[in-house]
Amino acid sequence: MSFFEGDEPTRVSRPPRPRRPAGSRSASRGGRGTRPPDRQTVLVRQGLALVVGLVLLILLVLGVRSCQSSRKENALKDYNRDVSAVVNRSDNEVMRPFFGLMGNGAREGRQLQAQVNQLRQAADDLAARADGFDAPDTMAEAQHDLLMVLNFRRQALARIADAIPSAQGRGVPAEQAVNRIAANMQLPLASDVVYSQRVAPLIKQVLDDASVQGQTVATSRSLPSAEWLSPQFVADRLGSDGGGASTPGGVAAGLHGHGLTSVSANDVTLQPGGAINRVPVTGGVTFKVSFENQGDNNERNVRVTVTVRGGPRPLTAQKQVPQTTSKQPAQVSIPLGATPATGQATTVEVVVNKVPGEKNTDNNHQRYTVLFSR
């Protein structure tokens, strides 16, 4: 045994130190515990989430409503544009050419019916096109009346076209056909009334109720003059013996008819053949028409018509001369009754209408180019 063996110090065994939980160490280091949030924090968070969700829902609803409102507004605008397009075409591509042809019916002769039938087909096409419009529910009444307007016009052209050959004849059948044509001129008149008193106001009301801005509702007029309701006027334009135009006892033997000799406007003698006639407009326009009875018979109720074309719409005026004397000149003054377009070339057509028994109408009419100025 070593000398120092008994003096070796005694070692004391210590029990192992217990390990701290990981959470306690973390808390002691940073002071950031993982304790669950208190009830107030939870309520605040839930409230914020509810508010955000509510705002999103409101925005979604407003967005949907905005889209629906935009679609509704666009549908109303589209319908108004469709109506404007179809009535403008009806006025300018069907009814205006129709009355232009009818007004020159004596010269168109046997071609008149075929030309009117072409316009009749165009009227049918426009009515069919309008029938296919996707009209909004609020425009249902306007759509119904629009179809009535277009159907009135196409029916008028169909019935008048059917009567034209007979109206261009003689005797009682011609008179009956002329009366039918004049009666069916009520259809364009009725279409104008329905459009102006029903279709246009209804469209405007719906647009106003929906607060649709920047829209113009089209106007429409198909019948240029109420004179077309008169059988006598129709007979004169067609060069027909119908419409009460014949003299009592029938047509006398011998030559009948007139020849146009000169026309002046506000004392300016008009020159035909493409010459530019300059006419000042001061207090209106009055035409003086000189013509001659070139037949063997005196004539009664001779109608003279002046038409000015080139402005927004044709202007027509006429007068009836109670009697002309065989082989003698005649003259009539015809106030236009409206101010013609100024600063642009217009066409003035003057017609001494055909009388019963007249066979040659080549010298009954003349056209002039006139520049009206202020």
C-alpha cells in the first residue's frame, strides 16, 4: 500500500440535473412564449375577418349590379340604333323613291308597276328585319308598334302596285283603280301617325326612365303631302283619265293637251339644259309658269305642279287653272310656300299635268338647275 493512499479525498456523487423543458428555455431567452391568445384578441381578429368579408361581398354585389346595369343600358342603346336604322332606310330607300316614281307616273308608263314592286320587296325585307330585333322587355310596346308602321307601308306598296295597270287605263276601271290608290295612301299616313305618336315617344320614355343619356330617337315621315289622298291628284300624277279628271260627257273629239313655254322664279327666267340659274330668296319664292293650250278643245281644271329637290326633303306646290282656251297661252303663279335649300344646286321640276284625251306629254314638263341664295 502506498504511503499516501489513505489521504486520498473522497469524491461525492451528485444526482444528474433535470433538463429544462424547451419552452422554458425559450421563454427565458427571448421572453416570447407560445401561450394561446386571449379571448379579446380572438374577438378582434374575428371582427376584422367579418368586416373584410362583408366589404368583399358588397363589392361583389355592386360589381354584379354594375354589369347588369351596363348590359341593360347597352341593350336599350342597341335597340334604339336598330330602330333608327330601319326607319331611315324605310324613309330614304323605299318611300321617298316610291313617291318620286308615282309623281312621274305619266312618264314612267308601263315600267311603273315593276319599279314599285321592287320597292315593295325592299319594304318586305325591312319589315322582316325589324321582326327579328332583340327588343328588351321594356321596349315591347314600341316594338309592336314599329312592326305596325312597317307593315302599313309594305301593304300600301303592294296594294298600289296591283292597282297601277288599271289606273293607267281609261274609263270606269281607271277611275276605280285611282280611287283605290288614293284610299291606300291612308296607310303611309297612318304609319307616320303611329310612329310619331307611339313608337318614338315610347322609346324616349324607356330611355329616360333608365337614365340613358346621349341618345337621339329618329323621326320618320313617309307621306310627303296630304295631296296624295286626293284621287284627282293621283290621276294627274299618273296621267290617268280616272279620279274624276274627265270632262262631263266624256272626252271631246280632236287634239287635247298643253305645252310648257317658260318658267320664272322670282322674276328670273329659268334656262333648261344644265344651265345654273341663280335665284335670290327674298320673302319666299314664287314661280310663274307659262304654257299654251295646243289642242283643239278648251280644257278644264288644268293642274300645274312645281317640285324642288335637293334639300332635306322635296318641296311641292301646285295650282289648278279653271280653264284654258284652245290655241291660247295661259299663265299661273305658284308660291312655293317654303324656303328651299340655299347655297347648293337644286333641281326644279315643272309639270303641266295631263288632261283627258292628251296623248303626247313630252312637252308638258321641264327640269331646271337652280342655285337659290339669300
